[in-house]
Amino acid sequence: MCRSEISALREYLGPEMRGRSISDAQQSVSLTDILGETCLGGRLHELVGRSVLLAVEDQLISAIEMTEVDGVAWRMLLCPPGLNSAEVQSLIEDADIDVVVTDQPARWMDAGVYLVVAARLPEPALTKEKTTRATEWLMLTSGTSGLPKIVRHTLDGLAGAITAEGPARHPNATWATFYDIRRYGGLQIFLRAVIGGGSMVLSDAGESVADHIARLRARGVTHISGTPSHWRKVLMSGAAANFSPRYVRLSGEIADQAVLDGLARTFPHASIGHAYASTEAGVGFAVDDGREGFPADLIGPSRDGVEMKVVDGSLRIRSPRAARAYIGAEAPQLTDADGFVDTGDMVELRGERYHFVGRRGGIINIGGLKVHPEEIEAVINRHPSVRAALVKGRKSPITGAIVVAEVVLATPASDEAALKAEILAACRRDLAPHKSPTSIRFVPALAMTAGGKLERAGA
């Protein structure tokens, strides 16, 4: 399928769709039904050329709605759950929203915006409305703190990496992801299922890890993605013992060697890899050799329309898959004068391979020396007794800050003091003195954002 054929998802229904489905914890719906049904009945015409916020709690209904509204609205903003009233009101103003499509009208009565109520029971679509131009897809960034930004994508850009691969690369796949499909990572998997003709199993925010993995196993999931933090939770739960996917991918955070090796041991017959993608830059590249970082020869001339460079240690990407702009009255410029997105992800060349060392905005200043917490976490995570670590800066009257770490253990320690000493010794051996934590605290769990990343607010 070429890009011109996906100007509206509902218009594309290849024969490979037959027998494919999207399912959640309650029900399964065929892809042919998703692309041929409506939850808006006779009200779809009210969205023609409008700026629409899709605020539907149910992911399966959201899947129907985004395929229904694409090609009809001027723009649609995908709203993941969990936003508070102030955040939502800010998004409405920044995106010039004039219609909210929702299955919870009571929540939106005071928003001052026209409401269209989505039915929970879809029915066959009888009419096909059209806007005069391709719908803009608006998404929220999924950072670790602060109000998310709104970015503007086209469907062609969102699907660019998928159509470049071609559906034949993953025949008969049943996809799953720990992400919500209203977020960039989850939407990528949904589009892979729709465009490539596979099936998909949706996540459920209220489901335990064990129940979720059991459902994925029962549905025959073969291809699955999530953040390293998602995967560490799975490894720690022990629920993956009888789960055998063929394709395991990590994205959204730095994939250190410890988590890659852990997944390789747990899924010995799977292809284990990690992808670089962000809501702003789109899908950049994938690494399938089981090693952290990426080969240095990916930097330079364009590959499949994607070009990368490193400026002052920061990875920059120019790509037709990138977002077109930030949205809002005070929105910053998305790209530089040459069309590159500054990702803010810092990399370091070690031999013939670049390694991610952290986010530019997350640096801890220790007496004028810069410390990336992710670099220290990677060292701590290598210890066999550690499942996950979070490094923070704590205020110090002498150096401005000191490094401290919270650590989740794979199993309870018989001697916590001795284990802390082992971990600190490893840090002192592998890190510069100012990077070694001054203290370690064992905790039962680490907080995660709604996007599946470690929560670094206040770190």
C-alpha cells in the first residue's frame, strides 16, 4: 500500500483484513467491523471540517472513532485517559477544539465546547462524510513531567515506517502493546495491525500484569512492544513463564543491556530489539542485534527518508515521519532551519557504536559537573539482584546536589547492607567518583507515567 492510499483509514480495507480483529479484556471486534461501523450514528456530519477532541474512555471505541473521524474532521486530538480538568481545558484552547466526542458527557458539560456523544454499541455506517483536506492527527507528548505538548502529524507520516516495511514482513501477526493507542507508541501498533492486516490485543490500565500476560497468551499474541519500564515489570512479575512471543520490541526509554539480556533469557526464541521513536521525531530506526545503543553508521546520509546527526551530543532527526509542528499560541518551533528535530536525547560515541546517556533536561549538576541519571541506572541495573533503578539528585549545601538511588530488587535480599555495598562498589568501579550514588534505598516499586516511563518529576 502506498502512502496516497491511506489518506483516510476507513477507505482502505484489503482482503488480508478478513478474519483479523481488535480485542480488549471484554470483547473482540473484527477489523472489517471497526472500519465499517459508527458510534456516532447520524451525527458524523456535524464533525465535517471541525477541530475534534476524541475523549472516549474505552480504547476499543476509540479505535472505531479515530478511523471514523479521519477524513471527516479538519483535525482530531487523541486524548488519553488520566488528564485533569485544567490540563484538558488548556489542550482545548491550544488546539482550538470546537467539538468533543465523548462517551462520558457529564464530565464535559462545563467545558464550554459542543458535545457529540459516542454510543457504546456501534452500528453499521450508512454514510461517508468527507472533509476537503486530509485530517490533522494531534497527539500529546509523553514526557516524564509537566504539561504535555500537542504535536501535529499527518496520517501519511504516522504510517510511514509501516508502509516502508510492507505488510509482508509480519504475516499473520497478532500485535499487542503495553501502551494506550491514544499515545504515539500504541498508535503505531494499532496502525501496524490495520495497515498490515494483523490482529491486535489492547491493554487495560486496571489489569494486573499476570492477568494481562495471561490474556495475551490466550489471544495468541506473537508481536509485542513496550517501554523498558513495562518490560521490567513483566520480568519481575514472573508471569512471562508460559508466554512465547516471536517479536519483542522496546521503545520510549533507554534500553540498557540488562533489560535486553533479561528479555533474551526469558524469550529465547524471540527476536529482541529496540526502536528509537518519539512523538515529535517519529520512528527513527530499529536495532535488532540485541545490544544497547546503535551502530555509528546510522548517522549521516538519509535512509528511507530518515537522516540523523549529532550536535553537541544531542541526537537530531530529519524525517517525513516527524510531526509537522507543535500546536498552541506559545508553541515552540519544532525543527531547526534545516528541518531537523532536536530530540534532546544525549548520545556518546564509544568505538563504533553510539550509546544513549540520558535526556538533556534531566542532567544533575554536581558541583559544576554534569551527571546523567540514566547512565548510573544502567550500571546499577547490571547487578543480578536488581530489577530496576531510579537515580535522583538531592540538594546539598556543599555541591548543590548529590546522587541518590532507589532500587527495586528481583528478589528480597537476605542481607540488605551487604547488597547495597556490592552495588555501590560496582558504581565506584564503573563510574567517575562524582557519579557514584551517596546512598541507595530499596523500594517495592518505582512510579511510572501514564506513557510507561519512569516518573522523574522532582528528580
